[in-house]
Amino acid sequence: MTTTTYRTPRKTAELGFQALIEKLGCGGAVAFMSQYETGEGNYTVERKKILANFRLESLRKKN
């Protein structure tokens, strides 16, 4: 049976970055982290606007 130790989000991030440095080196760890960003906007609101007039039937083949 595996036991799980609770860690704060801060501690998890710290341990994760240490693991990246160990495997990838400092430059590799920074390059890896730079691939991720928090983004911007509100996906749900934007999706509703984009798909406001979309109908499922439009995907079906018309014979």
C-alpha cells in the first residue's frame, strides 16, 4: 500500500523544480517552465460567443 504525504502547494512546486533541475540542469528546467503560462481571458465566455450560432447539424454530412 502506498501512503501519501500532504504537502503544501508551495512545497510541491519547490520539490518539482528541484527534480527538474536534477534531471534537466538549470537551463533545461527554466526552458521547460517557460513552456507553461497562465494564459488570459475567460475561455467559457469566449467559447459561448464563438459557438453562439453553432448547430450540431452543421457537422453532419448533407446528401
